[in-house]
Amino acid sequence: MRQVDAVITPQQTPLERVREIGAALGVQINSQQPAQLQRVVRSLERPILPPGASPGQERLAELFLKNTAEKNHADPRLAPAQTIVDDAMQKARERGESARMVNTVGESTRQLVADRIKIGAALEGASAPPPDRSTPPPDRGKDRSR
């Protein structure tokens, strides 16, 4: 509604004016058809998404995470994202990483790419950063004696 019929006088206090406008809105709302009111209520109950987010992008990101690499390559919407994940894993293999580390790089890149899909960001530069090798891995020999 763009217009409400309310009687406002200069002698009314601001609170009385607000009450008068509220009463006029109530009259106008009660004159609407129930189906229109239900549509309005449903639209008000929908969640408000942050800027840049859309349900379609969220579903696409979930599909990307759920699918296998082959299914992602077959889907033209997801093929570029899966290529980024494949490239990150290939680079990890070329660096001589262990199979476990290659899988970790692949999973972290998948999650990073899915997050970028959700917010609608560009996929360029979405590959995972190389792991930090400045700290030595923990000594696991101590725990194996049990």
C-alpha cells in the first residue's frame, strides 16, 4: 500500500498521530482479501539473505560438494569449479605431497570453491594455498606404543 487515509490534526501529539495512522492501517488491512493477506505474511516470513546470496547459488554449492568429480565435470555449471580442484590436487602431487595431503588439499579447495559459489564470487584464484612447511610435523611415534 502506498497511501493510508488517516485524519491528522495539528493539535494531536506525535503519539496520537502514530496511533491514528496505525488504526487507519488496521482498517485498510482488514478490508483486504484473505488470500492477499496470506501472501503478504508468507513473504514477510521468508528469510532475508545477505547481499549477494541466493537460494540458487546455495543449492549449486551443495550440489558441487555432494557430487563426485565426474558428475561435476559433466555439469557445465560446475565443470570450471571442479577443474580448479583438480588443478590444486595435481599441483600437490607434483610437489611430492603424500596421498593424505593431496586429499586434504582437494577437500579444502572443494570447500573454498563451494563457498565462493555460494556468495557468487568469481572462481579465479580460488585454489588452495600451499601448505605451510615452516613447522615440522608432530612426532607420532610416541602415540603408537599403546
